[in-house]
Amino acid sequence: MTALSVSILLYIAGALASLALNKAENTAIKLSGILGALGGVAGLFASVPTLLNGTTVVKQIYSPFYFADFMIRLDPLAAFMVMVISVLVVAASIYSISYMEEYKGKGAWAMGFFMNTFIASMVALVVSDNAFYFIVFFEMMSLASYFLVIAEQDKKAVDAGLQYFLIAHAGSVLILIAFYMMYRATGSMNFASFETLRDTAHALPVWESSVIFLLAFFGFGAKAGMIALHGWLPKAHPAAPSNGSALMSGVMVKIGVFGIIKVGIVFLGAQVLWWGFVVLAFGCVSSVLGVLYALAEHDIKRLLAYHTVENVGIILMGVGVGMIGMTTGHPVIAALGLLGGLYHLLNHAVFKGLLFLGAGSIIFRTHTKDMEKMGGLAKVMPYTALAFLIGTMAISALPPLNGFVSEWFIYQSLLSLSHGSSMAVQVGGPVAIIMLAITGALACMCFVKVFGVSFCGAPRTENAANAKEVPAPMVMGAWILAILCVVLGLGSPWIAPVISSVATSVISMDTVNVVQGAALIPADGTRAILSTPIIIIALSALILVPVLLVSVFRGPALKRRTKRDLPWACGYGYEGRMTVSAGGFTQALRSMFAPLYTLRKILDPAPAMNAVLTATTNAARKTEPVFDDYIIMPVSRLIIRLADKIKVMQHGDFRIYCLYMVIALLVLLFVPVEFGGM
Amino acid sequence: MQGLEMPTASMVTLAIVQALLMLALAPLATGFSRVIRAKMHSRRGPGVLQDYRDIFKLLRRQEISPINSGTIFTVTPYILIVTMLLVGMALPAVTNESPFPIAGDIITDIYLFAIFRFFFSLSGLDSGSMFAGIGASRELTLGVLVEPILMLSIVIMALIAGTTDLGFISKHMATETWSAPMATLMAGAACAFAVFIEMGKLPFDSAEAEQELQEGPVTEYAGAGLALMKIGLGLKQLVVAQLFLALFIPFGKAADFTLPHVLMGFVVLFIKLFIVFLIAGLVENSVARTRFLKTHHLTWSGFGVAVLGFAFYLTGL
Amino acid sequence: MESIALFTLVVPFIGALLAVLVPKQCKWTAQLFSLLATLGTLALAYSFFSAGAQSTHFNLLSVGQIELFGFTVDKVSTLIAVAVVSLGFLVSFYSLGYMSPANREHAQTGDPRYYAFLLVFIGAMAGMVLSSTVLGQLLFFEITGACSWSLIGYYQKESSFKAGLKALIVTHIASLGLFVAAAFLFKATGTFSIEALAQLDDTTKTIVLCGVLMAAWGKSAQLPMHVWLPDAMNAPTPVSAYLHAASMVKVGVYIFARALMSAGNVPEIVGMVGVAGAIITMIYGFIMYLPQKDMKRLLAYSTIAQLAYMFLALSIGALGSRLALDSGVTYLFNHAFAKSLFFLVAGSLSYTAGTRMLPQLQGIVKGSPLLAVGFCVAALAITGVPPFNIFFSKFSLMQAGFAMSDQYPWLTPVLVIALIESVASFGWIMYWFGKTVLGEPSEPVATAQPLPASMKFVLVVLIIMSLFSSAIAAGWLA
């Protein structure tokens, strides 16, 4: 617990240092980055022991508000989230030490402040055990990231920020209503009391718990950026500085998933079957549509943002299976699904962070986000290119990297749904598998395009040709994550059990066995096996075969001739513009899937909402003077007319006034005497 | 069903042997296809060993890389061969069970094919050639269209057998009575269709359409690189055909690891592959290439067959 | 304690007199006497807490058994007294800088009548808050109405006169409710003391409380007696900030809160009527945001909506929730600071850029960072975003409401509507924040002149209070 406090204090120190040093921007940038990284390391020290030994620590801190206790709870799920946050924070903070130079003179000191506040509020959020403080930190997280999104201050960034903050705030209001309903049922705002709703003895009626679940699902889903509530993601994540985008895509959207797990599983115990299906369905649709829309982009950061929608969908698929498993009473399916979801949560944070940092490096040097203006960067930025390649291979789920391992677990969990009882469950599994398979193939295509168009081939513009490798901290930040991608993939036999123990603690069951020696198994031993270390050893050994083949049969061939010959262009003079562009690469696929693309135009609520707003404004403008025109003015005119009538009594002759006084006196004397009688 | 474990030394030896054998036989398979094409075109053809002659000639030539290409271009041929060899090691080609189950999980195999596709297309982009670029785009698009069919048909088999391990599915199909024959047949038809596309045969050879695209991503390769690419593509055809055979026509393989049974298994394998390539050759030379932008009509029909198979499985047929 | 309270009440009136008699030094007289009054309320609070925080009652003037005027010193009155009087001082200090010829929009120095009426107003507020009788409340109610009339018409233009008269008449009609309440209370119990409310039977209690509610609605600009507040924006901005955001409009809320606190068991109908009125006003207030282009009118409607929240809180408290009553009082406290900040930012924009029309303002962050921070903090505070103050009151209000909704299921849709309104006004205000504060400076902002030190000081104090006032209030009332 002390390491956790140290970590949060370091983030706050970084924020305040950045604020205080606003005139000395160089120092502010470096200090904010270093303190952030140290905070991340402290966070790792805080979370890893809890993950490894599975204990829960609960503590109460002084709260100035008597209606809410400040409870802190570090259980395996919270520790897992803290670990994910800390890992990415270390990489992003080290990266920011050089990257923020881009924003010098444009408020880099303010960004350091908001970045560190953002991170601190996220860490505080996941360990809060009281609904009030949860919401406070949730809103502060949205507030801090809002300022990161509007960093550029141009019209697009401001619009993106407004849409983002509005949807986040509306989402938090939905969550708030869900929390209030649970408070009304249990009498306390503490999460510990919400958890009593899980026992069937204290369970709420189905309609009420379903309302709570749906409110929380859509509220947290808006934060997670799942489909239908994802509109803000492709606008907001590109607008923020790249280390901010990495944190937002890598960690902040996971807070949404964390919330869904907390409310759906930990508080309400996944008691109703269709909840799990809703989560699974939204997950499937998010993943396919997310990657499909990503394919249509040629702004690299917008593309990565859509991929976040896709991967959140995949995580939600795992969580959905977990919930279905819990409801149907198959704890092994539940554990497997949740394991896949949580593992993918971690993996996505790592490889998406890596991709955003890589994109940031490209933008740092080429000053453009448009992929069609890049090209040939692998030769001038080799380290960044190799790290980015590892990232693209990880996100395309190529074995033996980490993306593949978590998707393997999700596949196995979806297959295990066939043991389920009802027809819906049996159909649901393979449908989801197909959608996951399509997603994988589309992601593969998209990232070949990204890497190929940006890093391979010839440079398309001057800026791309003159780019150089980025400064060491940026390379280091990206490589930390690249190495982690490899480690999380190859080391999966040692990492999966830890995550599995987190999953089983969430579901409140005994541990399941997912490892056999140096291989992964889907928890009941007979059905499948995967060993990433062995695969990589086999692949490395097999490389000898073609190498031997070539060297033995090579003969007296000359050395490879490079750097001289242009590609064949059917006899015409070859020009750089002849190569396939980002848009052209995906054009065939986009025409084949055209209905899904027009879907988003049809379902866009913005024009309807604009129309309603304009109509209401006009109505309000007409209504405003109504009170004046129809109530006050007529009354005042009436009074003036009455006064005019009475005016005749004012002759100006003082003798008439004396007469008035006499009459009044007489009346006042006679009336009480005649009618008083007392 | 016994559990899956790390393979023994003899199993690993068998796996390596079968993989190397496939490597050695890949040019034979592609040569055989060339001969069938020639015969159907009323020509004599170059003989089944022509591809060996081509490959050895190419290995002795100088390699050339286009001016803007990078490491990806150079490294891709090796990666293609390595991934296909790994799948080859895991296939239950001659034995009922997979000799290398670590890589024998269906999901792993499909994603190893994804590595193949990833690097094949990326090298196309890296070469800077426009033909290679369009070929890469088509290769990936076809991959997207084929993936659901392949995945669904394999999932039906995995559900029937209760496991995703290739060897166990194969053994289940070979030794047990078929619990859902209609479903298996439909899945088989769909899988055959998907495998046909993956083999890159007409009408679906859009990626290396020789007349249109100068062999697509393979355009700019020369010398040893081109030789390895040819071997790699041939090896993929072999491996993918064997995947289909292992799942749907697994009869006649060795039930245990004794030498005579394994040799018998090899013979049976040869015969099965001969028939498969014969049929594939006959089909491919009877049709023309599809218009690429209309390919998805065909693939969605194939997917429809797979869905029908799944419906049959659900109803217990 | 009694003498401190009396001191706090009397000092501003003396100051007002001095301001008129010694016109040359009226500015400095105002600062001195408002500061003395503030210190007085702080001293009162200190002595209250050190005497054990017990509610105390002092009789000032009575005729036989009938209590006419008195003081009530308890947690709520000390808290609100500190708020309204200290804000009076801050506004006077701000006026030092604002009421000067350098003001780009309204260039003129502050006349003695300005400072005199301001001081009278401060005194009247102190008296109102500390008063223990309905009669006392009524007296100060009318005094504040008169000050408001004068100050709204300060610029002596045609529109200012009309607005001042409208305000006076509407609030005076509203005060009829308080007259009725006082009459019924006296007839039933023979005294004007508010504590006597608890002794009434249900029907009389309902009539008295409804009378108080009517007066409250009029003074606090709730539908349908809200018409005077938007036009009251003709007043100089420090006056708008003080009277029409921080204190006078809070009078209504305060008298209703006082009545509820002293009334013991409140009949359900009062709560229901209060809730209904509050929610209708809230919705109307929000819809009226949409056509506004003048920042002060937008803030006026925002005040109307925020006051509706306070009435909602108090009405839920009337149904029986102590948390709701507390949240209403803390909301009052928090809103005073946040809304004053917003109005004074608007005033600063008038001063420096010469306009307060929202479409003409852009890029404030580059023109004047302090004003940008002030605008941002005020916007976030008003819309209820933590860690700023109003969120904490809103949260506890909703919490209390949901707890009550077990007994009164019709409360749930009301609370949901209130939350929707909260999100909608958040969206609207942040939209204007994005348009006015960010981006490239427009012409009025680019040619802005620097802010005087007194205005800067007040803005900084208010920004700090917008962060911490919720903790202060929560601790005070606990």
C-alpha cells in the first residue's frame, strides 16, 4: 500500500513540478517525464506482489464528506489494472522526455501537468472502493484528458474535445444512476456493500438489476469506445499528443472494460444470461466494424484509434464469454473467457501503446499524420521501424507474439461454449469465432498497409526523405514496449497463470490450471496445446533449412545487387507515384464491404441532433418575451389606465384635498363605532 | 482421449523428416500441375521435373533487389519457407496423430498461414513495384474473404471432435464413426473450396495473375530469392492440401509409430496427394480467372455452404 | 456572540451613511466597512464553534411575549453569513477596479450611491441570514428589494429603469407570500419567531410554508416569477455578481431552508409542490440557455436553473431527508462562489475587451490566461465536474434523492430529468468554453487592456474557493 501512495505522490509531484516550472519548459518536460516514469515503477512495485500472491488489502482514509467513506482496496483485479497502467506509463513517460519538445512554446508545461494528473486519477480510480470517490476520479480522469485532447487548439481539436468530454460525462451520469440504484438497494455507497447483491439471497428483481447492468454497460462502454458509442474515439485520440494517445488508447478505454467487469460480474454476479450475450454481441460487432472502418483511413492516428475500437471489442468478447460461463454455471468457461479478456487487455495496452508511440515518432520527424506522405522510413529510422514491425505483428495476432496468445485463449473459450446447454449459447460461440477470424484477417491487411505504406518502399515527400531516427528516449520508450510484446508472447506459460488467478478471483472460484510445463492448455488438459517458447525455438531452428539450401546450391553467383535497379514498369519510365497508395490498397475490399460503410453514414445521429437543437433554440427565442408581452405589459397597461381614471381626483386645488381629508376622518370615525361594537 | 504432451524424440524426428520431404516434393507438385495444364492445352509440357531444373538454375543466379526495397524484401522468402515447414511438421500426414502437436493446434496453424500472407504481401509493398502492390492488396483481400469459410469448416470439425488439435481431429475422423455425416460433408465441401483458393489456383490466382500482374508480389524477386519464393509457394500448396486431407480424408494412415506402418502411410499420402492435385489441375484449367471485384460473390456462396453445414451440425445430422 | 452579531449587522449601515456624507472617500469607506463586516461574521463563526457549536437564539426586540426581531446563531446561519458578507467585501474590492473610466464597456467612476447601496445591501443580507423571526426576514427582504431596484437602475438608462422597476415589483408581489405567512404564524402562535413553526397544525403549517415558498420563488427567480432576473443584467457586473448570483437570489432559498429546518414534521404536499416547481424551472431555464448570446443573460438563466437545483434539494429535504437539506445548503454556499467567479469573469471581459457578447469573444487563453483559467474553473464548477465545488453538492443531492425514491417512486424520473439537464447544460457551457477561450484571439480580445490588481486578486480568491468551498461547507455542517 505504501508503494501505491508513493506512486500517486510521484505523479502529483510531476504534475505540480510541471506547473511550477512553466517558464523553464525544458526542465518541466524532463522533470514531468522522469517523475512519471518513477511513479510507474513504484506502481509496478505496488501491484506485482499482490498479483503474485493474490492477497487483498483494504484501507480507509479520512474523507471530508460524511456521506462517503474513502475506502481503498487493492485486490488482484485492481492490482492487475495498476500494473497495466504502470507499464504503459513508464514507457510513455520516458518517451515524453524528448517528444514534448514538439510542444515547446505551445503549452508543454500544461500538458505535463494534465498528463500526470490524468495518470494519478486513473490509478486512484481503480483502487477506490467507494462509489463516490470512484466517480470523482473518473470525472477527473476525463477532465485531465480533455485538456490533452484540445492541446492543438484548432477547430478540429476543440470539436473533438467537446464530443469526447460530453460523451464521457454522459456516460459517467449513466454510471452514477446505476450506482445510486445499487445504493438504494444496499444502503451504502461502498463497493463492499454492492457486492452483497451477488448472493442470490440479496439479489434484486431481474428487471432492476438488468436496468443497473445496462446503465453501467452503456456508461462504461462509452468510456471504452465500443461500437455505437465510439464516435469520439477517432476524433479525440489523434488530437492528443502521442504519448497521451498511447495512454488513452492503451489504458483509459480499459477503465471502461474494468467498470463493466466490476458491475456485471463482481457486483451483480452475471445473474442473467442475456447480459453476457449483449456484451458478446457488442464485442463482435465492435471488432469487425472497428477494423473495417480503420481500413478506410489514411491518417495513421485515426486508423490506430479505430483499431482500439476493434480490440476493445475483442476484450469484450472474452468478458462476454466469462459472463455467459458464470450464468450457465460453468466456472471453467467463465475463467477461460475472462482470462482471454484480461490477457488481451494487457496485450493491447502494450502493443497499442507501442504503435501510438511509433506513430508519434513518425509525426515528430515528418510533421504529418497522412500515411500517403510517408514512405521509406525503415531505412532512415531503423530502430523505430523494427519496434513498429513487432507492434504490427503483435496486433495482427501472429504467433508467437502476445496478441496471438490472448486471441488463442479467446478462441478456446468461444469453442468451449459448445458445452453449453441452450441453443443460443451453442450458436453464439461459432458466430463469434467467425467474426473474430474476419477481424484477424482484416487487421492483418490493415497493418500490412500501415507498415508497407509508411515504412517500406520509396519516400513520397521531401519530409519523409529527410527524416532521421528519433532521439534516444523516444526509441527507448518504444523498445520497452516492443520487448514486452515479445516477452508476453514467449513467456506466456509463466504469465498466463498469474492472469488466470486474477480471473478466478473475480469470479470467486478456485484456480484453474492453464499451464502444463512450458505450454498453455485451455484448462481441462485434453483439448489443445500451445507453447510459444517451443514455436519460436522451432522457427529459429528451421531457418537453417533455407539458409543451407541457398548456401549449398549457390555456386559462383555474384553478390546481391541492390540500390541500382528500378522496379519493372512494363517498359515505361518508373515513377514514385506509380506505387499503390494507402487508399488504393484497400479499395477493392471497401467496395466489397460497401454496405457496412454506408451503415455508419445512415446511423450517424449528428444531423438529427443538430436539427433538434436548432428547432429548440428557435422555440426558446420565441418563448422568451412571452412573459413580458402577455403578462407583465398587459398588467402594467391596465394599471396605467386605472391610474389615469383615478387621476381625475387630483385637481390641484388644495381645498378639495382638505375636503378629502375631512371625508376620510368622518368615515374612519363612524365606521368602527357603527360596526365595531367593542 | 489422452492428454497432449511434449513430443518424444522419435515423433520429432518423424516431424522433421516429413517436413523436409514436403520441401523436397514441393517442386514436384507444382511441376505436376504444369504438366496437367500443358496436357489440357494440348501441349506436351515440360516434364514433371522441370521445376527442379528451374530452381537449381535460379539458385545459381545473382539476386537483385529494387532500389527502394529493404530488409523485409530480402527476408521474406526465408520466413515463408520456415512457417510452412513448421505447419508441415505439425500435420498428421502419415500418422493418425500429429507428430508435433505443439504447432498442431488449428488456430495456431491458421495464424501461421496468416504470417505467410502478412510477409508475402508486405514484401510486395516493400519492393516498390506497382504490380507487387496490387498483388499484395489482392492477396490480403482474398485472405479476408477466405478466412470465414476456412474457419467455420474447421470449427465444425473441431466441435464434432471436441478438440482443436489437428491430430486428434484427424484420428477422430479416421477411427470413430461419423457422428454428423451431413455436417461433415458440407464442411468438407466448404473446406475444399477454401483450400482451393488458398492454393492460389485459377479462378482465384488473382494475387499472382501472371498475365495481369506479372506474378504479383513475386515480380521483383530474382536468383536465390525467387527460387525460395517458388519453393515456398509450392510448399504452401502441399501443406494446405494436406490440411484438407488430414481433416476430411484421413483414412489409411499409420496408427502407431512403427517404421513399416509409417512407410505405408507415406505411400497412401502420395496417392492421395496425386489425386488431389489431379482434380485441382483439372478444375483450374477448365475455368478462367474471376473478375477480382466479383470474387466475393463466390466466396460468400462458399461461406453459405459452410453455414449450412453448421446448421446440420446443430440439428444433429 | 450577540454583540458580535449586532456589530456585523450595524457596521455596514454606518458605512453606508458615511459613504453618502463623505462622498470623496466613498470607495475606501466601502472597503473598510465591508471588511469589518466580514471579520465580524468570521468572529461570530469562531465564537460559535468555540462555544460548542450549539444553536443559540438571541432576542433583540419584543413587545410583551411577541418576539419581533432576534438572532439565530447556528451552523447554517454562520456558514451562509460568512459566505454572503465576505462575497460582499470581495465585490466591493472588485468594484475598486471595475468602476473606473478605464472600463472599456462602461467607463465611469463609482458614485457614492453605488457604494452606499452596496453596503446597505451587505447589512441587509447579514440581518436576513441571522434573523430569527419572520418579521425580521420580511424587513430585510424588502430592504434588499429596494437596494436591488436602485443598483439595477444605476446606469440610469431607459432599459435600466424598466428592469429595476420590474425587479422591484415582481419581488414585492412575491413578498406578499411572506406577509401571509407572517400573519398566519402570528395568528396561530402569537409570535413571529420561526421556531414557532413546529407548533402549528398541518393545515396552517402548509399555508405558512407555501407562503414562504411563494416569496422564495419570487426572490429566487423561479418560474413564473423569473422574469426580472435576465433583465436585471442591466446592472453593473459586480452588482450582478453579488446580488443576482451570490446573495439576493439566495434569499429565497435561505428563507425556505430556514422554515423547513424549524418546521419539524413537514407536510408532504409542500415537498411535492417544491419538487414540481423546481423541475419545471430547471427545464425551462436550460431551454432558455440556447438562444442567449450575451454572456450575462446566459449566466442569469444558469442561475435560475442552479437555484432550481437548490429548491429540489430543499424539497427532497422537506420529504424527510437530512442529507438533502444539507446538500441544499452546501449547494447555496458553493454556488455563491462559483457563480460570482463566472460573473466577475464576464465583468473582466467587459473591462478589458469591451464586450461580453459570446460570439465576439475568442481566444481568451492567449489574451489573458487568468481570465481563461477563471472561465474554465467557473464553467467546470457550475456544470458540476469534480474536483470543483458544486459537484459535491449535486452528488449528495442525488444520493439523498435516490434514497428517498424508495418511499416516493415518482422521485426517480425527476432525478433522472435533473441529471439529463445537468449533462445538457454541461455540453452547452463547454461548447461556449471551446469557442470563446480556445483558438486564435478575436479583435476585442487581441486589443485587450490589462486587468487591475484588485480585480485579479478577487478572481484568484474565487478560483481557490471554487476548489475548496465544498470541503469547507461539508466540514462546517457535519
